[in-house]
Amino acid sequence: MEKGTRIGYRPPSMVDELGGGRPFEGEWALILGASSGFGAATARELGRLGMGILGVHLDRKATLPLAEAVVADVEGAGSPVHLFNVNAADDERRSHVCARAVELLGGKPLCVFMHSLAFGTLKPFVTDLPGQQTSIGPVGVAVNAIRAGVTDTPASRKIPVAEYLFQEAKRRNPGGRLTTPEDVATAIASLALPGTRWISGNVIGVDAGEDVVL
């Protein structure tokens, strides 16, 4: 075992920090990419904190158990969850999801909208942050991009040199381990708390300082 790593380590959830509180009771999140990686971790974290989850994912039979596990965990935490296994790029399917979301929310606004694909396609998102701030900032919507550290996810494992990247990041990260989806989920939940509206227009690193030293 490398120095600084801990077997079975799980980053503390915000639930742990709040002593089991549910600050998001009655609120809703819409998560694109909700069945695995960052999206799944965020759905679970927000669900534990009382938030209802609307999730969009695209899974075939082999990976459907991942989505089913997210549903079971969020429901097990006592929060409502509705996942849609559709291609979000399909106009008709997207319209159906949006209409169903409006119905479920009953006129309430979303508390969190997370596009987990932004983790893999961050540059266009970040480039447009000024435009997004100009268009939706005046109505009280905060927009931030998360720059996660090197994380072992199904998506990152598709990189040919993934194992090398994991080992190097673990060796150099000041925290002595890789970033986890749960680290990112806790950060996103923190940004959704009341009083954080003025944190907007930023690229926020969630990596224990990895980007500074690598």
C-alpha cells in the first residue's frame, strides 16, 4: 500500500458533517449522466440530504443495474427519484423528459442542474461561463464548473493509459489518494446550500491540490 492511502476509505458525506440532517427536503435536482461516475455519486449524496432526483442516463441491458442501484440507494435514503433511460440529444425524448420534470416539480424551480458530461468536455463549458453568467445570473442562478482531480470512473478507464495516470496521480496528490466521485458529489452538495449564491462563474478544483503540484 502506498504511503497515505487507506484501505476502504470513503470520503465523509455531507450527511456525516450535518449529523444526518436533510437540508434539501422538498428540493429537486436534474442530473445528466446519473447512472455512474460523478452523476451517480451526486444523485446518492443529494438524495441522502433529502433532495429529489431526476436523472437522465443512456444504458443498455449490461449496464442497467448501475441505474437500478442508484434508484435503490436514493429511495432507500427516503427521497423520490425518477430516472429516464433516453438519449438526451434526441429532441423528442428530451421534450418528454422536460415535460415530465415540470409535472413532477409542480411549479418549483430546480435546485441543482448537473451536466456530468461537462467533466469530460470542460473547455467549451468554461469558455461560455461569461455568457451564461450574463444570461441567467440576473435571475439568481449560479453557474460553476467543477475541475475534478484524476478519478477512477468507467469513463476514465477508457483512456489507454488510465492505469498509469491513476498511479501517478495517487503518488503525487498531496492527499495520498485519487479523487473519488464522492469527493465531487460532496462539493456539489455544498455549493447548493443556502448562502452560496455568490459563488458563481468559477472553475472550482476538487482535487486536494493535485492540480497545483502536478
